[in-house]
Amino acid sequence: MKNKSNSIYKRVISLALAICCFISVFALSSCSVLEKEAALTINNTKISNDVFTYFLDLAMVEEGSSASYETLVNKASSLAGTYYKTNSLFHTYKLSLSTAQKAAVSEKVNAVWGIYGDYYTNIGVSKETLTKVYTADAYRDALLVHYYGEGGIEEIPSSRLYANFKSNYLVFQVITGYFTETDTAGNTIRLNKNDTETLVLKFQNMSAMVNAGEQTMEEAADYLTESGYPGSVQTVILHKDDKSSYPEGFFEKVQSIDSRYAAIIASNDYIFLVLKGEADVNSSYYADKKTDIIKNIVGNSIDQTIEAAYTLDTEVSHSTAKGYYTLIINEKGA
């Protein structure tokens, strides 16, 4: 009886093991069946499908959703090829991103995800995907500085960089006053004559006090607030082509002010107290704009360098790519 019980027990154990093995094999084979083939392979490197989908969607934005499947896949492959080259070249030179550059990537990702997160989720593009592609954009800027910055392969003289900065940027502190206000109905109305004259007089007094060394700009802003007008001081670095932040001609008027001098600039709707600064070669304002200055000087030369860095062997799995193409088309049409 005991031997019979042992025999039955062994059979049960064997059957259980067989079932477990069968389940394991099925699970593994199911994973391999469900795992999609890479839609794009570049130089024997499989580009992740979420990245390919991002570029396919971007291609549709640039070419229009009415463009043919072939046109869109070719465009997506080209965009992904640039992404591949940028990543490869960045790592070849063993470059790294600064903390500020990483923070800028994160800020951009969060801003875009806040608006388009649901859409991207529906087409299989994650927040991590956006981080990958926007990080590659930051790699491009790092390569730009590596080639043309201090000690770079094609270094631009620092004197030329600083001269460009001085010609194109102004650094100043500003307090803004308003010749308009909002009424109880939410309408914007102009100040009456007495209030307008009072505001102008206050700005004249503030200007005199700052230039006499009796007030800082921060103290002038506090004085304005205490007298019943909204007042705060901002430090601004302004590019000459920025036409949206201030009234027409503002850049030129500030440019004509002597450094360390507080002057009043008025327009139809605003009055400004401006204290012009002096950003030298060691200032953080100059350092923060170096990449933009290099871009301004060399244009798209770094893109040509990146494109010429590698020859690509590209393969597209159309069975996979068409699935993502259909997914995007359906989502855009929803």
C-alpha cells in the first residue's frame, strides 16, 4: 500500500513538473511571438520602436498626413539616422551634458508631455522616449561647442564670440509701470490724466534716487509698490531680434543708455525704469549665451558635420512599420 502511494505521489510530481515545463515554454514562446520586430535597423543596431514611432509621427507633421507611406517612412528613417549619428558622435568624443543642459531637457519634456502626453501615449511614445530624442538635441549643442568653442576642433576666437554677444544682447534691470488698469468688469482701461502724471513723476523720482546712489533698483520697486502701483524689478538679457517682449525700438533705446545709468523709457502703454548693466567675458549672462552665439556665427555647420560623420546601412521592416503608420493615422483621424 505504501509503495502504491509512493508511485501515485511520483506520478503527480512528474505531471506537475511537465505542466510547469509546458507553461514555461509556452510563456517564452508567447513573449517571442508578441515581441515586435524592430521597424528600423541602422548599421545593425535596432532602433527602438518607440523612437521610430516618434520620428514617423514627426515626419507626418513635417510632410503632412496625406503624404504616402513610402515618403513618411523614408523621412522617419532619415530623422532617426540623424538621431543615431548624433548619439554616436557624442559618445565617440566622450562628451557629457552639464547639469543645466539636463535640466533644460527635463523642462522641455515636461512641457511637451503636459500638452501632448495623452496623444503620445496612444501611439506608443512614452515620456522616456521624448527624453531620448530631446537629449539628442542637447547632444547636438554639446557637439557644437566641442567643435567651435574654446579649445575646439575649429575654435572660434573668444574675441569674436564676445563681440557678437555685445552686438546682439543687452543686460539690464527694469521696473515696469502701466498706463492702463483693469476695471471691475475685466476691461482694460487707461489711467486718468492725474494718475498718469503721478506715475511719471514717481518714475522720475526713482530714476534720480537710483542715479544718486540713494536707492537700489530693488528699493525703487518697493517704493513703487508702497505708493499703490504694482512694482517689481527684473534682470533681463535681451536679444536684438526679440520684438515681442518690449515695445518697438526698445532695444535701441536701451543700447544708447550709458552703463550703470538708470533712464526712463516710455511708450503708449508702459513706462520703464532701466538700469543698463555691463556683462563682461566672465559673466554668467555671457556664458549662458555662448551656444546661441556660436549657432549665430556658424549656422548649420554642425549639422553638416554630423551628417558626414557616418555612412548608414538602413533596413526597414515594413510589416512592423506599417502597423505604427496605421496606428498614427487612426489616432490623428480620431
